[in-house]
Amino acid sequence: APWRATVLTLYPEMFPGHLGLSLAGDALARGAWSLEARNIRDHGIGRHRAVDDTPAGGGAGMVLRCDVLAAAIDAAALPGDPRPRLLMSPRGRPLTQGRVRALAEGPGVIVVCGRFEGVDERVIAGRGLEEVSIGDYVLSGGEPAALVVLDACVRLLPGTMGKHASGVEESFEGGTLEYPHYTRPRAWEGREIPEVLTGGNHAAIARWRAAESDRITRERRPDLAGPGRIP
Ligand code: SAM
């Protein structure tokens, strides 16, 4: 069955966004994956379909109600739905390529997008939500984060990106950052393509790339270099 994404959001018009274009969009049109954006407000309370309320204990902003969000999740995920339920959250576990690969190999995802000050804490345990962060900064809503998660997953689906994305040479896949790329022209503004890349010696090219990958990783991300990095 095709990989299935359901997004719960107050702004369904933000989807599929860029994922309706290019290779991901072609794959979506072909049915290699599916995307359903559901409006949390459909489960809002009363005539005004309220989805949020003031924070218990006081303070600024509004909080997404647990009963509204739970109703939206229950309507999107029928009993037995095997898909993991992600909650986009700056407090979540930072997304890694390893988690992305595992998600892409599964049946799909349900992604909940927060807004305002966030969601009522009780719905996280109450509906088994896995909090996922896309980095140490704060967005105004979870929608761009959801698009990031889906983008990273969809490009790994069989038949989405051709063979490139399935290769193990990319940044992070081997626990290192990728080596530099070049293409024509051979000389540009006094800068040349490294000679080894134009010499046709494939073993030498592989050695050069591995060494560059190693050097760049050590320089830029010493936290990734060495044993026991990136899952
Ligand atoms: N009050 C929250 C805090 O300080 O942790 C921030 C809430 S933020 C303004 C609104 C929503 O944006 C969050 O509920 C979450 O869904 C999303 N969001 C913000 N930053 C994010 C990040 N780094 N990764 C994933 N989602 C994020």
C-alpha cells in the first residue's frame, strides 16, 4: 500500500505546499504516497468552533484544547491504524536521518501541527503522541515542521527520487557530511575543479571523496565525527 500521511492542522491550505511540486509532487500524483490535510477546527467547540483557550495558571497566549485535538486525532486514525503519531514541538526529540528512514519504511505518519503556545499536555500521553523537533528555534506553527518531516520521508520512498536518494553517500547516511560537488565549467573565475575528479581514476576519486567527507565533518560537526555518532 502507498505511504500515507495525514496532517492535522488549523491551516490545511498550507498542504501539500512544495510537496505538490517536482519529484514529490509527481510521486503524489502517481499515487506513490498520499497526503490528507484535516482541519482541527472541524472538531472545534460550539458555534464558533473554538479550538483553544487561555492557559491554566495564567500567562500569555492560548493553548490548543486536548478534547478538540483528541477528537481530530480519533477521526483521522481509526482503531488499529498502525501509523506513528507525531506532534511537532520545539520540546521534541530532534529529527534525525535515522528516524526519517524508519518513518519512510513504515506505513506512513499522522502529524499534528501545534499553534499558539502549544497543546494541552494531557493529549500527548492520552493519544500517544511522539514529540518531534526540527531544530532549536521556535516557529509560529507546526506546519513548516510537518512539511520538513514529510519532505525528508517522501524523498526516500521507492520510486520517488530515482536511485540517488537511496544511495548511502549522502550527508548523514554514513554518519558524516557529504564531500564537495562540482560540474562544468572546468575553470570558473580562476577556480578549478580538483584535478582528481577529472582524471578518471575511480579508486582515487573514491579515496578523495572519503577524505574530504571526513575533513569537512571534523571541521564543521565534530559531534558527528568519530565512533558512535548519528543513528
Ligand atoms: N510555547 C512553545 C514553547 O516555547 O515551547 C512554542 C509554541 S510555537 C509558537 C507553536 C507551535 O509551533 C508548536 O506547538 C509546534 O507545533 C510548532 N513548532 C515551533 N517550533 C518548532 C520546532 N522547532 N520544531 C517543531 N515544531 C515546532
